[in-house]
Amino acid sequence: MVIKKDQLKKLSAAQFENLVYDLLISLGLQNVIWRTPASDGGKDITGTFLEDEFCGTKKVQRWNIECKHLKASLSWKTIIEKVYFSKNDKVD
């Protein structure tokens, strides 16, 4: 299925988050959890990816995914808050 840019713009915030959720699972995100309620009222996602190491083992990477379906840019303050939250949450 191909989604065009103008179709993405028409999605509601909830539809966009569900699309991101489905895409991440199709890309291999595991142990997927909706982190609710988010401070902005949305559902953000936590999960893990397995990374193949050179020696043949797998490394678990823990990810927090912020879903932002905005018409304008995020402020630096918001970005820094999210980075610090993730750092304190010990994600990769």
C-alpha cells in the first residue's frame, strides 16, 4: 500500500499514531507498548529492536517513539525535554 503525502496530512492524530505503530511493528519492533496517557494526550510507543552484532550475538535496543503529527516545527524546548526523558528512561 502506498500512502501519499496529502493523505498523511488528512490523518487525525490517532490515525497517524496507529500508522506509526503498524509501521514500527512491520520494521521489527518487538515488545511494543503504548505509553499512555502521554502529556500531550497522545499515545507514544516503547519497544525493542534486536541488533545483530559482529560476533553473532544480538543486542537489545530499547526505543521510545514520539508520534508528532503537526503542521509546524517542534520547539527546541520540547525536543530537549523528550531527549532528557529518554535518557532518564535508559533507552537507546
